[in-house]
Amino acid sequence: MFTKIKKGIGLTLLLLSVAYFTRGQTTNLNAPFLKEYLRRQQLIGNFNPDYSLTILPLTPELTDLKITEHKKNGWYGAIYGQKQALTFDHGKGSIKMLPEMIKGQYNSDYAFGVNDGAMIPNTGLQTLISAGFYLRYGPWSLQFQPELVTAQNLPYDGFPQQHWGTTWDQYYEWLNTSDIVERFGPYAYVEYLLGQSHLKYHYKNLAIGVSSENIWWGPGRRNSLLMSNNAPGFLHATLETSKPFETDIGRFEGQLVVGKLRNSGYLPPGSDYTFRQTPLYIPKRDEDERYMAGIIINYQPKWLPGLTVGYSSVSQMYREDMDSFDDYLPIFNSGKRPAAVVDLDVEQRNQLSAGFFRWASPGKLFEFYGEYGTNGNSKPFREMFIYPDLNRAFTLGFTKYIQLKDPDTYLGVQFETTQTGQTVRENILAKNSWYTHPYVRHGYTNNGQVMGAGNGPGSNVIFAEVSWNRNFTKLGIQLERIVYNNDFYYKRFEEIKDWRRKYMDLVPSFVADWQVYRFLVSAKIQYVNSWNYKWYLENSTDGTYWVSGLDKNNLVGHLSLMYLLK
């Protein structure tokens, strides 16, 4: 623990020492109220409609928000305004401190939570602390915003040991093809990360540089198929649009990233188990780095205001297997072929892609969006249209705000559904799930957590929210239904004709965001009601078939505080 802290302090001093020779400050994706507030204000008509909000983090300016008191004197000005900055070298450079943030999360009985950045699956209390500075000099910008994560990491009941051998054997088909950690070791957890930091060179509407920030791609509010803040940010080089490009046919945005994904190094549960004299766990290539490349492009047609359409694609592989240019920059995931044709080079890559749309009506208080993704992305386009359900995942959602009597007060309604569970039997039997891969057996993860939809492979989620909103203040009630790894459920329990074991959470939540003096406060309380926890139940001794499974309850609390410096 102390070694990690020493390394983090050393890295901090190193960056501070070079800061003097290093244009915009970006939104922090781990401050959920910022993303939510800007999206709400855009639909109300108070935030710049040129942004598609499908590539995050943003680089907003003070003029992008129309609410005068928030721009100049409120929290928005404190974060994005320049009045707090100290200038030097005759105005060529400026530096300012970034808002300090602390996030706390508490799970009473077992791990629960997604889209929480560097936080880990944890029972007990964990905190994330973030602070830093933003420095600009000419076309250069340096944002240094590290994160310190501490977690109690208390023991809890995971995948039950009471499952019989064949269940463990089949569950390991998923554990051996992904690096999704159930518990991060037996002790308290401490990690110091670069967090939401970057060093970039800006030219007009473009920026190029290196970053460790979390990335969000796609139109979803709750889930993204390819890039989200469910896992910690990873170190990457980036070429991106800092502002949309205006053309005669509309606006364009995009980003190209290449980087290194981190292996967790933690063993899955029951890694010492054997079945029929064969070890269940197959060791992964933890010593080998994983290289990831991805691209996203979106377009807002001039003739259809409010519409955004886009394409995104990612590819990862082990660095030792890279021997061609296609491996370093597989922009459109080349290697399209019929299913019967085997391409060994393509088989070494874990490839995902998605197309998406967002139809937003700034000032008219409504948006509708969707994302459709394919896992593997090696089949020809003709085959994709013939078999649209093959290897697919999708998200659909809408948001509607209704103005109340007070002109600044709105009733909000949100709905979103995401499915990564498969419906084609061949996929289920082949265990070809999203975020897993038979060759890149760490799956699409970073530091033990999925980089896309946080509930993981084979999961189906329905989310609904009703909220009261006034400027920054929000009070809301949410309800979420989460079905976990339906691919495993159907593969294991359909073949033995046991229909009782679907593992599902029903989660009512209360959320609140508000400002107190110079604090932005965000709070959430969740009651997690798990049915058939980890697909487990015990048969009745009297022969009754329909019996209750292992049902559990969990209380989850979230509290985020951001302090706005003067």
C-alpha cells in the first residue's frame, strides 16, 4: 500500500516539475451530476446544441451555457470560467485549481454498482478522492486530476460453493474468457491513479495528446456498449475534435484512441477447483500487455437539426501477437468473411463495433436514442442484415421533460433498456458472449472491470426514472430491473430443464442533486432485492418444484461532494 502511494506522490512531483513548459478543461465523467446537468440543459435549450453528447468528456466553454447567473457567479463559472485562473507570461499562459471532489459508496451485504470509474466491486465503505489543476500555455493544455481510491473490500458471498460440479464447470467457460473480478483480493484496497488527466496540443477544432481520462462513446445515459466509465480510465494517445467541425452538409465529431489495457492479476473464485480430474481455471496471459485501438465518428445532418448518427469500433489484442499495420490501427475492423472461413489473424483480435443515433430537440424537451452493436464484426454486411440478432447487443432510450408552472422547473421522465444477452441458440451454446473472447481471454476489460455496459456479459437491463428538476437541483425516483448473464443461465439450466434459477435484481432508488454554498452534492440510496442470487436454489425435501431461490437484500448508499474553489 505504501509503495503505491510513494509511486503516486513521485509521479505527481514529476508532472508538477514539467508543468511550466506544457486550451480546454474537460468534464469529469466520475462527477455524474455534471454530465446529467449539461444533457438536461441542452434539452431545455440552455446549453449549446452543436454538441452531440455522444463523445465524452466534453470541453465546454463559459459561453456554451445560456444561464447567466450560473455562468458568471454559480458553479458552472467556478468550474469552466477563467476568472479564477492566474495568468503568466503576458497572458500567454494561465493556471487554476480544479474543484475538489470526494465520492463515497457503501454496500451493506455484497458488491453492487456500475459506472463508478476507478471504484471496485466492494462490500463496506469505499471512497474516491480527486483534485488537481489545469494549466494552459499557448496551444498546450495540461490537466492533472489524479484519483485516490480506498475500499474496505470486506468478504462477501459470491458464486456459491454449493453449486454442483457441472455448474462450476460451465460457469468457468465465462470466467476463463474474461477478467471480471469478483473480489479484489483478501485485504483492504488502495490505488493511486492518474485519473482524469491529460496533456494535449490544440489546433483549431482538433486536439492531439495523451490522456488517462475516462471515455464515454454513444448516446446512452445509463449504458454504453463500447466505452463507459464503468472501469478506470486507461492510458491512451488520442486524436479528437474538441469542438464540432462545421461543413456545408452538417457537423462532424470524432476521436481516435490507441492505448494499453491493464490486467487485474486477481484469480477468479474457485480457481483451485477441479472437475473430473481437470482444473477448472486456465491461467491467462497476465504477463502480456493488451493493446487497444478504437475510433468513433458522428455526423449531424444540416437538413435534420437535432439528429446525430455515428459509428464506433474497438479492437484489442495481445502485444506479442502484433505483427502488421492492421494490428496497430484496425480502424474499421478489417477481415470481413463468411462464417465458414477461418482467418487466424482476425481470430487473435477481440473486435466490437456499434452504430448509433440520437434525435434531440433542444428547447422542445425531448430526445430519443439507440445503439446497435456487433460482437466480432467479421461477418459481411449482407450476413448482418440477414441475421441481425447474431452476436448483437443494443440500447434504446428516451427522455422527456415537462415544464411546470414555474418556468425554471421541469418534470423529467427517462427510460432506457440495454441487452447484451443473446437470443440466437448457436451463440448461447458456443458461449459467444459480449465482453468475453476465446483468444484474448481477459475479455473487453480494464483492471478487472468491463469497459462497456457495466452489468457484464449476457445481461439485460431496464431502467426508468421520474424526477423533479430546477436548474441544478434534482429529486428523483428510479427503478431498475437487471437480469445477469442470461447466456450462462440458458446454457446451463435450459439443458437440464430447470427454469427456476434466473438471477435478477430489482432496484428502487432515490436520487438527489443540489448545491449548498460552494458544495455540489449528489446523493443516492438504493435497495437491491436479488432473486436467485448467483442462480442458486435448494430443492425442496417434500418434492415441491417451485421453491424460492437464494434471495438476498443489499442497501447501497452513494454520496458525492464537489467543492468549488473561489
